[in-house]
Amino acid sequence: MIKILQAGVAKSGNYWLYQILKELYKYNYELSEINSFIKSVPEYNKLKKEELSYKDQVNIDTVEINKNHTNLYVSSIFKRKITNLDEYVKKASIIWTHSEFNSGAKKLIASVDKVIYIVRDPRDVFLSKINFAFGNYSLKYLKKRTNKKNFRKNRVFSSSFRWTFHICRAILFKKKYPNKIYFVFYENLLSNPTKEIKKLADFLEFDLDYQYIKNIALKTSASFLRKEDSSHVSKTISLYKWKSKINEQEAKIIDIRS
């Protein structure tokens, strides 16, 4: 079975991409569930009892890539250095990271078979980050913020800078590993999910019947996922929400920096 690394700036549709990759993986290998390393750690049963950002979060192999080492983690409640990366990858199926592709990413990318990088319009990424920062989960586990206006004013600079840096690093790695890294665009997924999922399946070299692809598109649609996890899937899913949600100054700052 192949090993997949999915990456992208936080709030770029990473949760949705993971659900799609998971279903593709299960259909291709005829599995009821996929393997994950995190289930083998002694703390797993305790972590399962925590109320996290979304339902399946505890089961996902999430990593933080540093220049000298890689950490596995579960949300903001558990983190541990990976001492044997090959063993970690061996027990995983789909690995998720929000980290940029720094020099420490080389070994991880070399250890997996395929890398899927998701890109979303930076203005919508900014909006999604603001909403998350003041959501129930963030207020419970992260910083208890109260001034949304000031937070938003400060975050527009850091969000656009991080988006640009993250994307530029991914493009550089794409040039180094042209056949291993695939870019998927959130807006294309939203416009034509069946077509984009078929392209993903082809890149992963999964020979799936088109009816399977259509079933996956349905099973990973917002309306379906919302039934499973209403707290994490937005009630309104549409292209370019930023057009009616951000002001002219914010749009200008993001446009200049992105």
C-alpha cells in the first residue's frame, strides 16, 4: 500500500482533502478503515476521550516538520518527537501536515510515495482562520481572544505572509520532485469535485471505476460530511466568500503580499 503525505496552509480545505484521500484509499485497497501510527501510541485511548476540533481528528497521523526533526501531534493536546521516521511512515497510511516544506521535509517526502498539496485563495484562508480563532474549540484549548477587530487587523499581515512563504516553498519542492508532488486547488474541487477526485485517483495510480469516483464525491460532499461533523463543516459552502466578507484594505494587503 502506498504512503501519502497531504500538506497545505491551515484552513485551505485540508479536512475535506483528507476525507477524499481516505475514501480513495479505502476503495482502492478494499478497507473498512485505514491504518494510522497514532493508534499505536500508549496515550491513544486517553486521547480518544478528548473533545477535539472534529470527530476523526484523534485518528489522523498529523506531523510538524522542523529542520532537524519531525513531531507527531494531536491537535494542541499531545506532541512527541518521532525518533524513527521510517517506522512511523510504515505504520501510517495518510500523513497530514500544515508545516512548510523546509529542509527537514526532504526525508519525509523521500519516505512517502505521493504528496498532495492543497491550495486555496489566500483571502478565504484568512477569513477561515479568523472564524476558527474565535470558535468554540479555539476558545477552549487555545488562546482566549476577546477583541476580534484587533486580532483581525493584525492577522491579515501574518496570514498573507505565511500563505505566500508556504506556497513558494511547495513550488520549489515541486520542481525537485515533479512526479511525486501534486497540487490540488480548493476552488476546482468545489466547482467540479468528481472531475478533481478522478484526477487525484489517477495521480495516486488508483484504477477505480467511475461510479466509485462519483460515490466518493457524494460521500465527501459538504452536506454529507456535515451530518457526520456539523461543528466542523460550515453551513454555507461557496466559492470566494471573501468578496462579501473582507474590506478593501484587507483585500489590498493580501493582494500585495500574496
